[in-house]
Amino acid sequence: MAQNLGDVNVLIVEDSVRNYALLARLLSFMGVKQTEWRRSGWQVLEFARDVLPQVDLILLDIHLPEEDGYKVLARLREDGRFRDTRVVAVTADVSDVNLSRAKAVGFDGFLAKPINVDLFPDQIRRILSGELVWDLG
Amino acid sequence: MAERAIRAIKTYLFSQSSPQAFAPLGMRGGLGKTLLIAFLLLAIVPLSLLAFFTYHQIERDSQARLGSLLEDVVVLKEGDLRAWFEARERALSLAAVALEEGVDSGQMLVQTQALEPAFVGLTLVGLSQGTTIASTGVPATGAVDWRSVGDNHGKLVFVRAPGGPGELLPAIGYRWDDRLLVGLLSWDLLERAISASPGLGEGATTRLVTEEGQIVSQAGQFLPSAEAGWAPGFLSGPHGQGVARYPGEDGIPVMGAYLWSPRLGVGIIVEQPRNALAAPAENLTALVIGATLVVALMTAAIAAVVTRRITRPIIQLTETAAWMARGDLNQRVPIVRKDEIGVLARVFNHMAAELRVLYGSLEAKVAERTAQLEEANRNSRYYIMQLSISAEVARVASSIRELDQLLDTVATLIGRAFELKSASIYLLDETGRRAVWQAGSAGVPLTDRELQVDGPSLVGQVAAHGDRRVLRQDLHQEGSAAPVACEMAVPLCLREQILGVLYLQSERPEDFGDDDQLVYRSLADQIAIAIENARVYGLERETIHRLRELDEIQAEFLVNMSHALRTPLNSIIGFSRVMLKELDGPLSDLQRADLETIHDSGRQLLGLINDMLELSQLELGVAPFSASEVDLEEILEGVMATTQALVRNKRVRLTMDVPVPAPSLFTDGQRLRQVILALMSNAVKYTDEGSIRLQIAETDGAVKISVSDTGAGIPRVERERIFANGGQEEGGDGAGGGGFGLAISKRVVERLGGEIWVESEEGVGSTFTFTLPCDPAAGLPARG
């Protein structure tokens, strides 16, 4: 996996533009150049490949309109194109139940909202290097 | 008289049909008899004794008199016999003188015999030859031993007559030189000489006794002395004398006197049969006995009278007592006397009167008590019936929650229990204008299903006025087989509000009396309560359902709110932090301070939201818990490290007191850490200077963990609600410490099966303590 953050493609699925903005800003400070934003899982599946040559990391909000993050993940996993993509849950629902579920369904990480700005860059790096990161905030 | 009384009593006693009632009166017949016998004994015994002693004395006197008379007589007879004997002896001596002078002996003997007729025979014996020289009268034979006569000459001797072997003849011997003149004497003349017994009565006998003790008589030898019972009795020897009593010749008791005549050489006995002389004594005895009998009879008569006088009032008393014992207390003893019996009778009558009064009041009391008892019985029967049916209704009310089913069961129950024609329940509808049939033992309404309140129907009237009413008439229900004799409607009231009507029909005219009405009213009250309960239960169930829904809504709301709040907070905290990190460019000091305020407030708000969410989850019981073996030391180290960071800028000393080895705990480690940390954070928050002490102790079955600080302490009023939601919230300018920490801790500790409390003194400090059971708390799921 590309360790050069400049080549990493990150897809942010988030219904709040402000949250997207923060994440995108933090990622850009880290040196990530390709950051795409989608509002829903459907949009990911429909358009992701059309815009990005490949997707290395998806920061997926659980609480989404239409279908929630779990359903989106399930569909992503079914799709061969996202086989190597790291998918991290980024959610304000910080309950243990939710964390356990996230682990169970195959997320590669769990980042609580509000995002800890100080820890975020390191967490992303660890995830990209293959670690599983679980942060309840 | 006494006998008549006794007979009367006996007749009376034996005619009684109930023996046990008179069992104590068995002595009644004996009293007169006893008295009579006592009197008779008193009269007869002394008299008899007197008579006996008198008779005895008289007899003894007459015996003594007879004895002395006989003694006198025997002396006289000896004198007579001696005189007679000496005259014959003189005749012999004269004859002997003549013979000596040579007179012809034969002629002389004949002459002498002629001169003296007492001689029945005379014999002259030559002693040396032993030959008879001459003889006249009774012929002398050789068989006669004249020598014995010679040895006893001058005395009266008895020789065996030559005529027969049994005959003895008295004889006299006169001896001179070698000659012996023997005169055989006539028994008749001899007896005549001694037969005269002056002073003696008939039957007096005189007997002669030889020196050998042989009684001699004309007939020959009489009883030998050795065999005669009498002989030794008074014969103190042949030469003695005396008086004796003995059985005589024919067995008749006789008294005899004996005298030995030395001159004649014979003893004389004079006998007299005792009865001959006892006659006067017997006469006297007869007189005494007769007198005794007369006296006894008179005594008996007097005794009878006295006895009657004594026993009659006693019998009257006894009879009266017997009647009273039978229950007739109106009896009275009709005795008017001044003696002790009179007193007894008066006392008895007085006692009877008292008894009558007592008994009368007792009877009245018994009657009263009996009536009360019957009343109580009747009441208790109703009470029991009411109780059992009430219990049944209560059971139904508590077991059946559905109103329709409840009313149906109760109506059927009442109809069956009281054997009614029908029992129905009507309830007022919402408007209160109609009473609607709900249930009935008949299964269908016997009236219209809906009845107008205050309408003409009984149910309508009762529903309107709220008083129970009974209608008694020959009401023939259309289509029903049995007539309805009476009907009753009882209002179902609760807190003076009419809920409905219990309507009852009976075929028995006597039903629905006052007592019944009480029972039905009580039942109606119970039914009303049951209806209310069923309604309340329905409401309650609905409420619970709604509350549950509300809880779910609240939980969902909190989750949503938390989520919704986090989204803007994400931007506030995130961007403020981005700026503080000067990622967007350098900041002035003022900008930095402002941004830090924004960032900290955001963090604080986030903490509050987290706590609130957690608290609500704990309240709703949806917060996850799981138990496992806890490494207490590790947890404590972590907590101490975190707390150390919190007090970095304060002059606070942290100490920890843990027993080695640390107690083992089976609980939710995460939660335990949370609670300890919350208490430590709280302590740090209120302690600016001094020390904070974490102490672990193991008591039996539980671990006690306490956090003591030297902070400001908590006012008493605060302590009560310190564990309540947000109790110690003070605006919270501390780092990240929400005001819900203690509230959450309390709930967590309780969830883990422990307790938490605080001890505090203002200005000195506070100690928060909680306990946890060492064993897994109940309901706490073990972590797999």
C-alpha cells in the first residue's frame, strides 16, 4: 500500500459538509492530495471509480441518509473494486454497542466524532499501514 | 307410727322413677329405723341385764339356802338313824345278856324277833368255829360271811342276803366272848326311820353309803361311787361332809348333802332335785322378764312417738329438698316449731327462697344468653356466608383483571351462592344517564339491556338515588318458569360515586331481609372496589405501556440528540484545535486564549453530552455491563497515573493504600475504573492543596474502596443530593469533569451490587466510599 501520503486517495462519505471540511483539511495538512467527498453510500458505489483511479481509504460516517454506514460497508465489501480499500467508521455514535458492531462487520477502524485533531494524523497513518485503530474518543 | 312413717318413705322412694335424682336420699328410710332400734336397745339391754343379774342372785341365794337346809336335814337324819340303830342294838344286847345267862338260844332269838319287828332275822354265830349256833327269821346260810359283821360289830353293816345275789340287808352285830349275835334289819323300817325329811319338798331322797363309797339300797348295790359323777364332787373322803350339785339318778340336776356317821360306819346322803326348790326364783324371773317386756314395749311406743317427732320434719325437709332437686323451687317446709328443727326448717325455707330468686334470675339470664347466642349464631352464619362469598369475590377480583370477565364471574358466583333466580350487574355509561347491563347469572339481560337512570325500573331508580331498594310482589317474569317473589337492587358505590347497580331476583319471598341486605351491601362494596381495581388496572397497564414507549422515545431522543450535538461539536472542537495548532497560520496571544476557551468549552460540552447519554442508559438499564476477573492493581495504577496528570498544577499529594496481595474481584473492570476515576477526579476538582488518599480494604465478601481528600468538604444539605443527577455541577471549569460523575458512579456501583456514600466535614475534607461484592454480582453477565 502506498505509504506516500501524496499518492493516497481518500474518499470521505459524510452528510455534513462541515465535517467533510474538517477531515479534508486535516488530511490535506497531512499531505493527502486526493480527497473525494460523497454524501451517501449510493454515490460511492455509483461514482467512486469514475473519479478516482483507486480508493485507498474510505472514511465512512455511520449515520447517513438513505442507508446507514453498515449497509454501505456491506455493499462495498460485495463490490470487487473496493477489495483492498481500508474502510474506517467515523461516527458520533460512540457507544460500545456501535464499536462492537463495527468490529464485527469488518470495519478497519473506528474514529469517534468529534475528531481528536491531535491524534488524527497518526491514526490515519496507522490505518494506512494496515493497523486496526479503534478510538471511542 | 314409726313403721308407718318408714313404710310411707319406702313407698315414696320406690315409686320414684328417676333413681339418680334421689340417690342421696337412700338414707331416708334408715333414720327412723335407726332411732327406733337405738331406743329399743337402750330400753331392753339394761332391763335384760338387770333381770339376768336378779335371777342369778335369787337362784344363788336359794341354792345356798337349800344347801344349808340339806346339811341340817342330814344331821337330823343321822341323829334319827343313830337313835333307831341304838334301840335295836340295845335289844340285841339284852338278848345277848339273856343268852349268856343260859337261856335257850333258839327260843331267845324267836322271842327277841317277836319283841322287835325291825329284825327280819337273827343269827347266833360261834366265831371260833365259824358255825351258826342258832338262827331265826331269814335263814342264815353259810354263804354269809359273818366275820365281816363281827369285825364291825356295833356298826351298821350290809350283808348279802342269802335269797339272791343282788340283795343287801342291813345288819347289826353284837359280839361278846366268842359269840356274835347278828340282827338282820328290815329295809322298810330302816328307811322309814330316815325317810322323814322335814323342810324338804317332794322328791327328797335319803341314801346310805358304805365306807367304800358304795351306795346301798334295798334293791341292792346302787351306782358304784367311782362311776358316779356326783360322788367325788362332795365326798372329800368317806369320812367327810359337804354339799354338792350334780346330775341325779334320772339325769335331773339335784343338790345333795353328805354326812359320815362314825358311830354307825355309814355315810348319809340327802338329795333334793334342784328344780323343786328353784320355783320361787323362776317365778321371780318370769316376773322380771315380763316386766322387761312390758317396759320394752312401752319404750318402743314412746320411742316411736319421739322418733316420729324427730324424723317427720326431717322427712318433710328431705322431701322438700328432693322436690327442689327436681327443680320445683316453690316447695316450702311446713314446720312451725321452736326447737332446732324449727330453726333448720326456717333456714331451709329462707335458703329455698333465696335459691328461687337466684334460680329465677339465672333462668332469665340463661334465656337472655341463649337468645343472644342464637342471634350471634345467626349473625355468624351470615357473617361466614358473607366472608366466604366475599373471599371468593376478592379472589376473583384479584385474579381476573378483565372487567367483563370479572363481572361475569362475580354475577354467576352470587347467583349460585345465594341460590337466586338471577344476579345481574349494570354499569353506568360515560354520560351517567343510562345503566347498561354488563353481566348476569342468567347469561342474558332479563330487563332491557339499557335502562334509563331515574327511569321507572328498579335499577334505574337505584342508579339515580344510590340507595338499595327491595320490591316484593308476585311478579311473573314473562317467559320464565318460576315466579319471582322479590327483587332487590343494590347500588355499586365507590367514594359516594355510583358506578352501577347489582340487581337480584329471588323466588323465595323471605329473601332480602335486613341481614341479607347487609351482606349484599358488603358484596356490592367489594364489587365496586373490584370494578375500580379492574379499571385502575386497565389504566395502569396502559400507563405502563405508554411509559415504556416514552422511555424508548427518550432513549432514542437522547441518542439522536447526542449525535446531533456531536456533529456541530465536531466542527467547534476540530476547527478550534486546527487553529490552535496554527495550521491556518500564526495566532496572536489574544486569539490563542479565545480559541482555547472555545476549544475547552466544546470539550466540556462534549463531556456533558457523554455523561448525560451514559446516565440515561444506566437509568434505562441498557448500559452494557460484563464481569470478569479483575486485575485491581493494574486498574489502580492506571487511575493513579491519570490522576497524577490532573494534579500536575496543584500542590496536592496523592497516596494509595492497597493491601498486598490486592483483593481479587470478579466484576466489570471498566466500570470499576470509571467509578474510581470519577471519585478521584471529583476529589481533585475540589482540592487545591493538601492530599488525596485512595484506600482499598477487604471486608468479608466485599471490597471497600474509599477516596479521601482534604478539600473544602460538602455542606450537609448538599450531601443528600450529591449523587443525584448533576448534583455537584458548578459551572465546571475543571478539565473535562462533567457534573454527572458522581451520579453515574452511584448507578454503576449499585448496578455492580455495591453501595456508595459520602462522609464529609466542611473545611476538613470529604471521603467517598463504595463497596463491591467480591463475587459476581447478580445479573451481571460474565465476559466471555
